[in-house]
Amino acid sequence: MPAIHFSAEEFNKTISESPAIVDFWATWCGPCKMLGPVIEQLAEELEDKIPVGKIDVDECREVAMEYGVMSIPTVIYFKNGVEVKRFVGVQSKEKLLEAAKELE
């Protein structure tokens, strides 16, 4: 299953209902394009366990501001509606998968 492209409403609903991994990105961001395939692989590998999605900081500025996203890509892990881990910049799939174990 591909990564979910969240609207602000979908994002708030998802993080309140279950653990989630969210990639804050933008279409014009080079490093975001590098991380994109990794996020898609993560979404496939965690398909039945943890929702993995993307939120475009240009379309959902208020969400990015609420979570203090200053640099992109930023990947935030949520549990019980609260941020529990954050990675800024391009990360390896292995590093992101390892961190996901804390959400299960």
C-alpha cells in the first residue's frame, strides 16, 4: 500500500487513532524527493501495522507550524497523538524501520 497523502483533517484523525509515521515534505525539495522512495518502502513494509503518510508543508502549513517543522524532509513518529521521535533530513530505510519498532 502506498504512503497516505494526508490532508490536515486526515492527519489529525490518523495520529489520534493509532501510532503513525508522517513525512513532512514539499514537491520542490530535492532531499524530499530522495527520501520519497524510502517512505514508500516503509509504507509497504509496515502496511498492516502502522500507517505511514506524507504531508505537504505547502498545502498544510498550519500542521507544519504546529509541530515546529523548520527543515524538510522531517519524519515524525506519533503514538497516542503525541510526537515520540523525529528525524530531520534524508534517513536510511533501516534507521526508520528500527525506530518504528518502538511504535508497535
